[in-house]
Amino acid sequence: MNKNDYTIRLEEKSDYRAVENLVRESFWNVYKPGCSEHFVIHVLRDDPAFIRELDFVMEQGGSLIGQNMFMKTIIEADDGRVIDVLTMGPIGITPQLKRQGYGKALLDYSLKKATEMGFGAVLFEGNIGFYGKSGFDYASKFGIRYHDLPEDADASFFLCKELIPGYLDGITGVYQTPQGYYVSDEDVEEFDKDFPPKEKLKLPGQIFG
């Protein structure tokens, strides 16, 4: 990857369909046969928690190659407080450029912008092997629990990064995923009809059937 061969800017309305197609290509058959992420981002743009100032696309040679976005959400602290935090994603890179450094470049840029806006922490579901390189750690180390997850369940997918050092000091509680991330399979299927046909495959390593 060459630092001079890409640009990162805010998403514009004229990008919407191209970004949705990019996200669809990036996530297709990754976590389950097909994907829902392209519909999720379509829905989230109209959600009150969506942050337009943190909705980024990455371009190379005039073509979109990546995107990332953020949502406002909360931690319901055990002492009764409500702690404002961010969640992130979907973050996607076009398949042919994955594992070449573009994803980390986009992630680090967008985290820097979120920090500049004064947000205190980001929590979301991801792979520590990738996101740990950008300063994420297991949310359990911060005393934050994932909603509806049994105490003895594996929570290694649930990650956290403080943007303001010490922001979560003295806080334990439950993280709440914004409702906009929950979409029905029926709505996804209907939305997907507007895109070119792709084969759904059940592959090794998929989390969901």
C-alpha cells in the first residue's frame, strides 16, 4: 500500500448505492451465506444516532475502495449513570485490496476524527487480531459487558478503545447495541433484489448458518 494512492473523505448522497454495493461485496459469504451489512448501512443513515461527520469513504483512482461509519450509543452503568460512547461499522474494504493495509489506514483515520470531535470511547464487535493493532482491547478489561450475553459466554468478540484516556475509569456496566443494527432477514432479501445476483455459499469459518 502506498500512502499517496488513496484519499479519505466524507460520504455523499451520490455515493450511497456504490457504497452499499462495496459493503455487499466486502461481506458476502464472510460471516454467513450472503450478507446483511449493505442493508444495515442503508438503514443506519436515517437513524438519529448516525453521525454524518464520521461517515467516511476511501477512494483510489476515482473508485470507492472502502468505507467506515459510527453511531452514538450508551453504556448503562451499574451505578445508574448513562455513559455516552460510540459504536462503529460496518467497515469494509473492496475484496481485492483486503489485507494490504487499507483497512487499518481507514480505521486509524476515522478513530482520529472521532477523537477530535471529543468522543470518549468506541465499543463494537470485531477480531482482536486486526483491531488490536489500532489500540482496541477486550471490553471485559474495562468492566463493560455485552447486552444479553450470559456471564459464562465467550465475549472475546466484544472490543473497546478509549479515545479519551481514563474515560471509562470507575465504570462497569452493560453496552447497548443501537436498534438500527437489527434488521429482519425478510427486509434484507427484499433490499438485495435491487443488486446483481450473487450465489450464497455456506463456507468454513462462517459464524452464522
